[in-house]
Amino acid sequence: MREVKVELGGRSYQIQIGSELLDSIGRQCKKLSLGRRCMVITDSNVGPLYGEKVGASLSAAGFESVQVTVRAGEQTKSWRTAAYCHDQLAAHRMERGSFIVALGGGVIGDLAGFVAATYLRGVAFVQVPTTLLAQVDSSVGGKTGINLTSGKNLVGAFYQPRHVFCDLSTLDSLPDRELRSGLSEVVKYGIIYDDVFFRRLEKLMPALVGRQSKALGEIVARCCAIKADVVGQDETETGLRAILNFGHTIGHALEAVTHYKKYLHGEAISIGQVAAARLSCLQAGLTSAEARSMETLLEKAGLPVHLTLKKQQVESLIQAMSLDKKVSDGVVKFVLASRLGQVQWGCKVPMEQVREVLYQLV
Ligand code: GLY
């Protein structure tokens, strides 16, 4: 088992990465001085697979747990489901000392974290991410929230978990497409922070796509360590943390114009990263060989690197970018790479250039 610490003073916590961790959740929670009662929030895909195991581990350690299962899918990150969870917490008389266990992928982590941040003005929670995307990104760093009709993650709070359990065995039940989607964020860490890791990924990619747990353990731990490092320096995204959004300005817009149906998050981010790499060549001094390496690695992960949109839809994509919350005063700001492993944030890019690059990808 590997451990990574997120250093945030009194709110520091450990991320554990290993196989068969679900059985030890109760034992580990015992060490966190949490109350006796808890609610496991999970979804209709993950609950039937792992809910019982987690519940058994919690009761074996002396906790009294109840499970709330919500519908799987992005639509669950809503006021309505959050209110349902709050009501369930109240109905089960959960108190200040009670805690929440977020068991699932990114949607559950964001939703349950938001519920934890707001119920009784904040109760403790632990993250049990069961997708690669959640293990390497959303479960770490305390971003919690829900969507509004006008956009994703528009309501939320920075609220750190007390512990993160990345059980690699839960990835066994993950569909291939979801695993590949998670690999998109993995590649991102190499691009933004660590060229040696990027080169390592070039070697490991076949093993990762083939789900070899040793390789998966290594990369999940490295991604968590990078994220912990970034979040430890800039918890609330006043600067540096923005680098984690490499590829996300275009990626988010792409998800929005395709109504979150055509692309999984990591797929949209893959295309966004290819576009950001090309813009980096034009604006930030990235070499075309480095941009090609990025594109090749994403392709090796089985991710899309071209826009499968009609040309007319590209204009809607550009329009949608203005709704992204990283846009201010009508200026589109990008995270761009100056070289492999090093990025700058807040780079203002002329819309004409964005349009040019997007048309190259059609
Ligand atoms: N997923 C980006 C962040 O946590 O800041």
C-alpha cells in the first residue's frame, strides 16, 4: 500500500492507495476520531457492488452506518439530490459528530462532499473513489459541488475530506471507456508538472490500458502526490491550482455543447488538451514535437484527439467557452505549456487563434 499526505495544516489528511482497502475502511476511520454514526452515500451502480462490504467494515469497527443510494449519472449532482441527502441525514438523526462516506465516482464525491460541507454547517466526510478519474483527481483537494441548469459545478464549497481510500480493486468493475477517460487526467499530470512521469507513462500505457494493478498503483500514487503538492500550495485556486485545468477550457465547453452525452469528461478533456497543446505551440513556446508526444500518448490511451463535430458546431463551442467559470471580463484565459512538464496559467489567447486550432481538429 502507498500513502500520500495532503499538507493543509490542521486539515491535512492521508490518501491511501492499494488493493482490497474497502475491508479496512472501518478500522481506518476509527483512527480519525470520528463520531459513532455515519451515512454512506453511493449510487445505483456502485452501491450494489461495494455498499455491503463498506457497511460491514464500518460495523465491524463499531460504527453504526446507514446507506443512501442515489441514481447514477451526472444529473444526480443537483439541488434536488443534495436536498434528498440532507433530508435523509436529518431523518436518521445524524449529528454534528456524525460523518459521511462518499462511495463512488466523481459525481458522488462532489455531491456527498457538498452535502457534508453544508449539513449542520459541516460534518466530516471520507472519500472512497471507485473510478480512476475520481482517484487521481476529484476525490483529492476538497472541491465539492453541484450543477445548475446554467452550468457545471456552479454551486459548491472547498471542503476537505478527512481521508481518501483509493482501492485499486474497485477499478476492476470499471468499464474500459471509463478507465480510459481517467487516463486523460493522468496524462495531464505529466504535461503540467512532471516530464519524467510523462515519459514513464509512455512506457506504462499498455500496462495501464491492460489494467495491471502494479502499474495502476504507481500512477495513481504519483498523480495524487502531484495533486497534493499543488493543493497544498493553493487550496482555493487563487493561482497555481489553475494548472490542473489544462485542457479544461475547451473540454468543458465541448461537454456543454454536446449536452454531456457525446463525450465522457476525460474524452472531452483529451481533445481539450490537444487543442491546448497546439495553442501552446503558437503562444507559449512549446515545440511541435512535444505537442505531438502529448497527442500520441492520449491516442495510446485510446482517447479521442479530434473533434467529431460538424463545422457549424465549432462556433457554438466557441460561444459556450464564454460561459466557463475560468473566463472573466470576456477574455478567454488558458493554461498553456511552455515545455513538457511546465505550464503557465492565465494566458490570454485571441479568439481567432482558438478558432483556427479548433478547425484544425475537425
Ligand atoms: N480538478 C481540478 C481541481 O481539483 O482543482
